[in-house]
Amino acid sequence: MEDGFSLPRLSPRELECLTWVSLGKSSTDIGSILDISPRTVDAYLEKACSKLSVRTRIEAVVMAVQMEIIERP
């Protein structure tokens, strides 16, 4: 990009987990929906937080919506 800013590259699973968080789902709920363990969901969300330079899953959702990486719920 011209301003030197680039969007973080989130994996499809990281995006999927963030989208479900934006809809109010817990790690347990998301794990059931995606047929993965809640701990795996947490790991995807931790990676997403790191890539977005935030500390919490809610901050990650807000940042992803602001960056138009995921749609506003």
C-alpha cells in the first residue's frame, strides 16, 4: 500500500473464530460449531490477537471490524 500500512494476514480459521466471537459465541460454542476443541479455538484467537496487536478477543473483533477484515455483526 502507498502509506506503508498492510492488513494483518489472518488464517481462515482465525477469521472464522473472530466472526463467531463477534456473534457472542464462547470458545466452547465455537468449538462445537467448528468441531474443534475450545482450547484450539483459544489458540486461534490468541494468534489473531497477536497479529492484530491487541490483548483481548473483544479488542480483536473491534479491530477486525474497523479494518474491514470481518463484517460488523
